[in-house]
Amino acid sequence: MSVQTLVQTQAAPATVELTYREAVREAMREAMRRDERVFLMGEDVASYGGCFAVSKGLVDEFGPERIRDTPMAESVFTGAGIGAAMNGMRPIVEIMTVNFSLLALDQILNNAATLLHMSGGQFNVPIVIRMATGAGKQLAAQHSHSLENWFAHIPGLKVLSPATVEDARGMLWPALQDPDPVLIFENPLLYNMKARLPAEGVQVDIARAKVRRVGNDVTILAYSASLFKALDAAEMLAKEGISADVIDLRVLRHLDDETYLKSIAKTHRVVIVDEGWKTGSLAAEICARIVEQAFYELDAPVERVCTAEVPLPYAKHLEEAALPSPERVVAAVKKAVSNHG
Amino acid sequence: MAELDHEHGLHLLRQMVRIRRLEDKSAELYGAQKIRGFLHLYNGEEAVAVGVIETLRPEDCVVATYREHGQALARGVSMKAIMAEMFGKQEGCSRGRGGSMHLFDASTRFYGGNAIVAGGLPLAVGLALADKMQGRSVVTCCFFGDGAVQEGEFHESMSLASLWKLPVLFVCENNLFAMGVPLERSEPVPNLAKKADAYAVPAATVNGMDVLAVETQAHKAVAHVRSGKGPYFLECITYRFRAHSMFDAELYRKKEDVERWRQQDPIVHLAGVLKERGLVTDAQIKQLEREADAQIAEAVAYADAGTLEPLEDLTRFVYSEQGAS
């Protein structure tokens, strides 16, 4: 290395271009290097490399003891993660999709979320459970749903939903440091998304939402893949002279009320984008919180852009029609800003 | 394994009598509305918990079900803390957060008290996985009933524990009824130990009314598990003398059947064996009964005098109060 390059390297911190998929993989690699108690288990995580290729290659570095292929048995491998977490390990359990997690719901709700409380504070469960969520790949009604709201309903759990490559890289380590169960929802549509990050030291605050775009006329709340629909909508709206604050919720339990209420106090209008079904959705919960805490700040009714109340269909045009889109967000924003209370 | 001498015989008898007397007292206190919620009593099944837990070491883990007073006592959880728990007091072993079905005690590695049928099995597999990965020679002993065998989690847990050769002792307390449904109406293969074959798990069936037989077989099973050869399935045929819970008119079984099983009372049985061999006297048995009653009276007084957790603590223990280690 020449003296000149050395100087350049010192001047600017090293960066690296990663996909979201690689970011999750690097986060797991780093965690396993830093803490020998960390291991990964789930269906096809080792030799197959993960059904979305997230853990590809990790078995070569860490071996089959720490990158564990499990049988097709969500309940026991999730429960085993819980037991291992209570007995000195720091497991990362990967469940292929949120729809499959229903087979492990007994363990997640009746054990992971309740053991600390039922034992009067004696047994905490420091587990991280990662799973894919969301639609958009024509995978029909048993691989496409967004059920993270069900988990966000449960006291005892923390629920994260990284939308950016940076968050995918930076959320895992603090989640593993947490003494209680943390669920991380990844949308497979994001796995190929690229970004340039610092090579080391990516840190994410897993208690706070994040403002992704600053505007004055309306607040758009979104998370996961919907964030990019919200940002696209904001771009379209900017051309029409409407400026939007876009907030990435990213922490679904516990919701960071402060960040979005602060924005609403500025814009007085709000649109919530949520890939869940509208009835009983996270958008409904946030709407209720806004009404409870910021009713008099509102100049227009809260708008919600959610998924049509239908099991997600296979055909592309039907699936697209069911899901939130930038156009639907734009329409909702226009409705909100046209209403002068 | 301890020889059956005066001391060991008396110890086994004492453990079972303590459980029996605690259960009888609990039923009485339930009637007096001191204990609320669901209450599942262990009368008749004492030989299973006592015989198995006798073979464990302090560092071993125990996972039990909602009918777990016996396991908790045999494991060494304080009777006072158990009673205070059932009274809903903060001096209880789960600070009054769990009640009868959720006794927990970290100091004796007692991991509950799980009220989802078979819900404790995956947990036990995980505890054992952690021990194996950390190179510890620890056994996780998981109790469950014949009803749990009907659940998918039983299949998944036996399968994974065998596949990964995990140190789990699966103890099936087969009391012939899943609540009120008899085994032959809920299981196509009522010989439960046979199921272990399908998972390549060694198994044995033992008379769960005979604490000496249970202890002998459990000793072999624990030795197998501790040697690193993988899990073991121990089926203990037993019978519950009381109703399933306090809300059970027992319409599903005949009084004569209960009476017939009472003839095999594990406490009477052991007392008979010990007396026959000249290892204990009636006076010694009376003495240990008095001691058990005194302990229970003390536990009830302790629970009665216990305090209610302040309401401002309601939402404690949902999340940890200090960071992870």
C-alpha cells in the first residue's frame, strides 16, 4: 500500500457496499465472532444457506454446531431457542416466514413472552427471532402476510422491522444485547437493495423511530418495505408542492410515540402506511394513539393506507391491487391536505 | 444410587408424605378460598416425582407441568414459598405472578410450572441444547402427562432431542387420563413407550406407584442421558387419586376404579416394604408425618402473613430490569 493511499484511508472511514441480505449476514457474522454464545438455527440455514440466502457461507466459518439446520418443526426449534437462551446461550432463531411462525406461536407467546413475568423476574429469555414478512413476490396467501402487528400486541416482546441496509446491519447486535426476546421482521423484497455503509461500527438505536425525509405539510408513517412506497409518494408529492415528513417507525414494539407526535405537531396531518390488513392493524393502534395524545393538533382525519382485506392472491395484478402503493399514498395525502377541518 | 437403608427409605417416605399432606392441605385451603385459580393435585402420583428427582444432581434442570407441586417439593423448592405463591403473595416462589400452575425457582433450577400441555418439552430441549453446546454434564428432566404425548410438540421434541443427542430425560407420568379422556380413546398406540422407538430413543415403562422401582429405573435413565448418549423416555404408569382439578365431577371414571388404585397407594406401599424389611418403625412413620404437618402449618402461617405486591409493581417483570449479561 502506498503512502498516499494510506493517507486517504485515514482521511475517510472505510466504507463498504452491501445488500440488505449481506447486511443481515454480516451482522450475524460479527455477532458470532464477538460472542461465542451466539448461534443461528432454523430450517435450511446451513447447507442451503437460508431460504433467502441470508446465511449463505456462514456454516463454512462457524461450522454446523453454530449454524444449525433444524427439522421442519417450528415449535420445537423456537422453543429450543428459548430454553437455550434461558441457559446461557444467545440464539438467533430464523423462521422462514411469518406465516410459518404461527406454528411456533405457542412458544413465542406462552413461553418467550411470559416466562419472565410468570417466574416473578427469575428467568429472562434473551433470544432473537428473525423472520421474513410481507408480500410482493406472488407467493400467495400462505407466504405473504404481514402479521408483525400480532406480535407487537404482546407484552414481553420487542419487535423490530428494519427497512434500510443500515438498520439491517445495525439492529441485530443491540437486539442480542437485550435481555428479553426480540423479534426482527425482514421483508424479502428488500434483500437485494444496496447501500454504502461504514465498514465497521454501524450502530442503530432500537428504541427510536427515524425521520427519513423532512417536510412540513403532512406526516407519512411507514415501516419496512412500505417506507419506500412512502418515500416515492413524497417525491411525487414534492413535484406538486406538497412536502412530507416521512417517518420510518422501525420499532413496532415499543412504538416511539414521541418521534411521530413531534412531526404531527408540525404538519397537523398524518397518513399511515401499513402492509397489514386495516382491521385491528398497527395503523389502527397508531391512529388511536394520535387521537389520544394529539387530537387537537389534527387539522384533518387520520388517513390509513393498508392491504385490502383479502388473503393475498397469487396473480400479479390482484396482488398489486391489494397492497399499498405510492399512488394510494399520494391519494391519501391529497385527501388529508385538502381537508381544512 | 443410594442403598435402601433406614436413612434412604425414611427420606423417600418423608418426601412423599410431604407432598401428600401439602396436597390435602391445598385442597382444604382451596375450599376456604385461600388458594384460587386452577389447582391440580398430585395425590397418588408422588412416587414418580420423588423417585425420579432423587436421581438428579443440584446442577440438573427440571421442567414440569401445571400439576407440579410434587416436583417442586421433591426438588427442594421451599414449602413456604410454594404456599405463599398459591396465596398470591409476593413472598411466593414466583412473587405471586404464577400461582399453583407456575411455580418457578432459579436456585433449584426449577423451570416451571408450564400450563400448556407439552409446552415445556421444547423448552427442555433448549435447556439441554445449551448444556451440550457449553460442554456441561447436566441433565434436563422434563415431566409431562400422557395427554402431552398427543401433542405435536411431543413429536417435535423427541425427534430433535434424539437427532442432536441432547441430554433430556423425558418422564411421562401416564395417569391413564388426559383430563377425563381415557388413554384408549385418545391414543391409537396406548403403549406410550413404544412411541420412543420411532425416534430411536431408548425407553422403559415402570410401575409409577412404586418409588423404589421408579428410582431404580430413573437412575439407569439418568446415567444414560448424562453419559452423552442422548435422551431417554421413561414412562411411569400411575394414577391420580383426586379429580383432575377442583372443577371436575369425575363423571368419566368409576369410584371402584379409584378405590382399586388406592390399594396401590405409593406411600402405603413403601411404608409396608420398609417395615417388612425392618428399616423403619410405625413410630418413625408417625414422627415424619407429624414433622410434615408441622412444616405445612408453618408454611400456611408464612403464606397467611405474607404481603401483597404493591399495585405500582403491576407491570414489573414484563421486561428485565437490568441489562443482559
